[in-house]
Amino acid sequence: DAGVTQSPTHLIKTRGQQVTLRCSPKSGHDTVSWYQQALGQGPQFIFQYYEEEERQRGNFPDRFSGHQFPNYSSELNVNALLLGDSALYLCASSGGAGPTYEQYFGPGTRLTVT
Amino acid sequence: QKEVEQNSGPLSVPEGAIASLNCTYSDRVSQSFFWYRQYSGKSPELIMSIYSNGDKEDGRFTAQLNKASQYVSLLIRDSQPSDSATYLCAGPSGGSYIPTFGRGTSLIVHP
């Protein structure tokens, strides 16, 4: 049973650049959520995709955007990178969009902005 | 006030002891809570979910939910050095079903 996968594992970008991160959900899951985790903090919710639509969004600027494809995989795009965007970006998948669905995290993408 | 609060620790316990990790929340309508374990440099791993008042046991782990007092806890029996990690509590808040994470409690189990 394939778990959640993310690519790339690590990424180094320069301030002002744009980045795209990718996620494939766990087999049988159709909902993907993205989180940002700074060092020493819990994951912060960015947005959730279900049925190829953004269903919920956290307190992140419009520089953060996403997409979900028909095969349920998802992308996170960040434009005009800032130094403060350096973090671990986590993708989590679940079997639906609702309060009782358990979320399973991928290994994450470590983004460093210089 | 943060919606999900955890003591950052570290909590240090000897091998074989019971580790007790606690979490409080502010949203009275929250119905589901999750505990994750995160090793340094790794992503969070789901340990347990709990939706009803009372206890839920899974192996060495017991989750406890008290909705009246708005806290949820995780007990780890027979703690092992391999249990040393950060434990994250998560629950919906602010009218959204999306889990809000606490900042995590660092657990150290020493031999």
C-alpha cells in the first residue's frame, strides 16, 4: 500500500523566485491538504483540495496557490519567495473532507530560501 | 489564546515508566482529536484519533478525551528510548473541521 509521496525532498531557491511542490496521496485517498512547518512549531494549515477544488484555506497570502489533478495528486505553488518561506512543507492525504477523517503525512519537502 | 495548547517540554521519563502528554483546546464544538509523533527531521506520523469522551487504547498508547474540561491526553505505557520524539496534538477549531496543531511536546525517554 503506497503511502503519501512528495517531491522534491529538498529545494534551495533564491528570494523572489517561484517554486512548485508535488504530492501524491495515499492509495484510496481523494483529499489533499498542505501544511507549512517552521522549526519548533506545529504544522500550519495552508489549504485543502477535494474534488479538484480548494475547499478550505488557512491564513496564508495569495502567493500560495495550489491545484489538484483528476488522479487526486496535488501541487503547491509559491510565488515571490521570501526568506520567511523557508520551512518544511507537508502534504497530508485523507479519505474525505470532514472532521473525522484521519490525515496521513508525506515525508515533506524542505525548502530553503536564500 | 492559541486554539490548541501543549507544553513544549521537554518531558523526561525513565525507560519503562508511563509518559503523560497533555493538550488543551479552546473550541467547545471540537469533536475529533488526533495525536501524531514526529521524530527529528521527519514528518508527523499518526498515532491515534479519538472522537468520544473517555479512553481509547491501542497497544501501549491510550488517548483520553474530556470534552467538559476541554483537554485531551496521551499516555504511553512502558516507555522506550525509541519513543523519544515530539508529540503533536491536533483538533478542529474556529468553526473549521481542519485540524489545528499544537506546537508539540518533546518527550525524552532515558535508559
